[in-house]
Amino acid sequence: MRVLLIEDDELLADGIARGLRHAGHVVERAADGRRADAWLAEREYDVVILDLGLPSLDGSEVLKRLRGRKQDMPVLVVSAREMLDERIRLLDLGADDYLVKPVAVAELEARIRALTRRGQGQSDPMLQLGNLDLDTAARRAWIGDQPLDLTAREWSALEFLALRANRIASKELVMQF
């Protein structure tokens, strides 16, 4: 899964990115709002993790511009701003979920899975394609009754392709796994 992490705190971003990469995700990081906005205008991501207090362009403005371009990729706001009014404002601007820092990487991963399931019109973590079964929550796969022993990278590539069944995926995108 391709993730854009928009976070200016170097230490926090490194920890989140490392955890997500360990889980098999492809992570790109933008440390400021202008770069994030430019990347979002020209690239596709499966999910965006967005901090609000960014240099050069605030995260809420990045979100407004993203939604203004009618891009519907899931956005998970992760911010230290914990006021209820702020959370409501961001959700109303188009955020799909909101987490208050500090955040556990395991919870972040679970919310990413939930967002991508919803984005695929799939509330059930089980996915079936012919005789291939995938449990996206447990990150396991089977062909018939045979479990597949997959590395994190292999799982990510399989999940990426399975969630896009019957759609074209560019070679460049697939090669990132």
C-alpha cells in the first residue's frame, strides 16, 4: 500500500515510517505543506497521513486543496490538536479519520486498513478472488486450503493487486513493492 506521510517532526516521522515499512507499506514523506500539496496533485496514494502544524502550508489547507481537486484518497489526520471543535472542523473539511498524538503505530495501521477497506467498498476484512482468499486484517492469504507463506513485501504486493482487481496498475507503481 502506498502511504504519503506528511509530518514535519523528524523523529516522529521516522518512527511512523519505519513501522509502516516494516508492515510492508511503501511510505513517502513530505516534511512541509507545499511539497505535500505538490505531490498530492501529481501522484496517487492509497492513504494520506496528515499532520496539521506544517511549515509553509498548514495541514488543513493541504486537505482543502486535495478535496478541492476532487481527489478522494483517504486522509487520516494525526495531530496534537485535541480540541473537539478542531477535530469536527477537519472531519467536515474532508478528513476520513482523526487521531490525537501520541499514537501507537499498531492503531495507526489498523485505522489505515479500515480506511482502505471502506474506500474499496468493503467492510469485511476478508477478500476472495477465485480460489485466493485474503484476510486483510490479519495479513494472511490462502489458495484453497493452502496457507501462503509471504514476506511483508510479497503480502503488500498481493494486497495491492487484489484490492485493485480488474483495474490497471502501472508497472512503476507495482515495482515500488
